[in-house]
Amino acid sequence: MAVIQNKALGPSSSAGFALHITANDTIVVAGNSSVSNIALTNEIVAAAHISQVWWGSSNSSYWTVKRGSNTVVVLSETGYLDFAGNGVGLQIDQTANLVFTLTGSGVGFLALEGQKKASGV
């Protein structure tokens, strides 16, 4: 997992983050920077939602994105979804961890942009 961008809080107590995933992974959402993978120093993340996602997979492989144990989206081949651009981010189970699973024998990538609700900084 790579957090490729992590923005600090603005006046609305909302900040952004971006992830690049190339293998099965779990991103811890809620907590301070010693617990949460998306919290900055002195920041406490309470929740996060998915704004946009880009993905690719080969050889009939597909990505499953879960919040905790709940599947929120299954992604195959290549594509792009702009949840926020269509009115609202994907806000299911916002406090649960983000779980990414690549199923099949192919390779893949997933790039995700999200917004977090946090305090501190």
C-alpha cells in the first residue's frame, strides 16, 4: 500500500487522501497517526469516504473493495468511477477499514481518492 497524497484539514474539517494499491491490502481508517494509515501527525480520523477510483486488472482478475466485511464495489478489467462527481461520495460504512482484494491469476492496480473527516492538526 502506498499513501501517495495526504492533505491536512481545512476549515470544513474535511481533508483528502489518495492510495495506490497493487496487491491485497487493508487500510486502517479510524484513529490517530499511530493507528490509522491515512491520519497525519496530530490528526484523529473519525471516518472516510471514497470519492473516485481508477482500476485495472488482467486475465479475468477483479478487485473487491470492502468496508470492514461489507462489499461496496467489485471492479473488473479497467475503468474509472467518480462517485463525488455524480453528487456524493461512496459513504457506506465510513468508519470501517478499507479492504482491497485482487482475485484471480492476473495482476492489477487500484488508485483511490477519498475524503476523511478528522480533528486535530
